[in-house]
Amino acid sequence: MRRPLTLAAGMVVVVALVLALWPVYVRPQREDPAPADAILVLGGAHDGREALGLQLARAGYAPRVLISNPYQDSPLINRICHGGYSFDVVCFDPSPRTTRGEGRYLADQAREHGWDRVIVVTFTPHISRARYVLGKCWEGQTLFVDTRPDLALPRWAYDYVYQSAGYAKAVFEDCG
């Protein structure tokens, strides 16, 4: 009798967590793109975020795209970083190779160039945590957009756990 009760209680906890975190990971706050000083494409899976960042620059939303490049020998990133565009493309290797490193780089560039607004491109489950981490590094306005990927249930489960662990870590880290 004890085992089924424990299993049922565990299921209730899991369902409660999924529902509580739904607006954080599945339906995070997104903004419409608007004119900005730069577009920051956060590193991660090559899920179309790089193409979206370049598309936004082509549409005239910003004169430069910052591509986080913590990859070793990525053919896609190498093509992007060495392509000819009518706008600036700056590829950088964040230190550390995390969202915090990307936030540090953004803050340095924004301070150096006097930026007020940046469009940030990432993927849906990462938006809320990225907003939190980048907000610790830079007080300027960030507009978050994503490619709205079609993720399978196992990937959503993984991202719930991964992003939650990242949040827990970020609570104890400052940007510096």
C-alpha cells in the first residue's frame, strides 16, 4: 500500500512542477523585435537562431550581430563569421563559455559603444534564464526573440531540469 501512495505523491509533485514552470520554460515572455543597437545570438544548438539573428539584421533592426562562438570548429559558425554582410558581424568566444560569459561580453560592448537596447536571440526554454543572467550583467533593455523550435517531450523534460539547475547556479553567481 505504501509504494502506490509514494508513486502517486511523486506524480503529483512532477505534475505540479511542470505546471508551475510552464510559463518559465514553455511560454516565456518574448518581445517583438524593434530597432536596437545590436543583436546578440546566444550560443547553443544550431537550431536556426544564427539565421534568425542575421535575418533581423537584414531587416534593419540593428547594424551589428554578435554571435557567441564557444564552439570548436563549427562549419556553420565559421561561414557566418567569415561571410560578407551589409552589417557588422562580430563573433566572440565568451569567458566563461556560458550565458554569464555572454552577459559579460554584452555589458563590455554596451559600455564601450553606449548601447541602450539589444535584441537577444536564443531558444524558448532558455529565454527566462538568459533574461535573468544577462540582467545581472547589463541594465539596458533586452528584447528576447526565439526560433520557437518544435521540441519533443524528452527534450522538454531535459530542458526543464537543465534550465532549473542553471537558474539555481545563477542565483549564487554575480556577473563579475
